[in-house]
Amino acid sequence: MPTTLHPGQLPPLLTIDASGLVAEIEAYLATLPAPAQSRAALPYVCPLGSTVQTWNTGFPPPTLTLLERIARRPAHPVPVTAADHLRLTSRYLHHHGWLQGAMWDTAGRVCLLGAQAAVLAHGYGTPTTVQNARWQVMEILHATGRPVTSPDEYNDQPTTRQADIHHLLDRAAARALRLGF
């Protein structure tokens, strides 16, 4: 149908008839299955797995200052509490593997003392921090009725499992945190 133009009115440049496109989209959508209404919302789980984290995640690595570089000294240790040291020790054991009867083996597994020494050697805490952490471990051992002279003796007992060591470290870390160590 031709359109009459009034004086001063411009003709339309383009007229779009989208009725055919709308009908085509509606026909396509009608072929799709209806969404399930009874689906419960579940948290997203990545099909690729989780990201592997290092044992010292969350703690900055020791960094050399200019003076330490000039003097060719090792970096100052990262200050950590006794509770942090015990958590890092547990992570180190989990990451590298646990061992009885020796401080470490060729596969990289370590005992409780070996893990504490490794955490210290990687620059987390001071010997005083390790000593405070070991005191907390001994307090938990004695409070739970385990008559041992050192955490290492408990580590090497044939009835001790890796889970026992992690549980011990967790309880000692909680005690150290509660007491402010």
C-alpha cells in the first residue's frame, strides 16, 4: 500500500518486515526440549579437577634484601607463629610424604622432625619458633596420655600412622593459636 507523504515529511528509507524471522525463531524454539523444573541447584564442580597447591601456599617466600645480596647472606626468615609452623609442617608432610625410622629418604619423604627442619630450612620461622612448636606438640602428647620423651619417639612407634601425626599437629596448632604462640 503506497504511503502518502505530507509536505515536509521525508519518505522512509527502509521498511523491515520481521514477521517471517519471528515465526522462524518461534518454530525453532518449539523443537527444543522443555527445561526440567525439578532440578535442584548444585554447586559448580570443575570437570578438570582442582589446582595443585604448594605446601607453603599463603605464606610469602623469603626474599633477599639488597644488603643481603651484597653481603651474600641468606634471606631473613619469614616470621611465622608456632601455630603457623605446625600447619606448614603438616602441609609439608602431606605434600612430600611421611616416613618412620629416618629423618628423610631418597624419595623425599620425611618424618615429623625432618618436616620441621625442612620448613625451617625453607626460611619459615626461627629455631625459637620450632622449639615453641615442639613444646606444643609435647603438651598435646602428654595431655592425651602418650608417655613419650619426644615427638620423634611418637613418630617412630609402630602403631603411629600418618593420620595420627596430622591430627597431633592440628591439635598442637590449635593450642598454640589459643595461647598466642
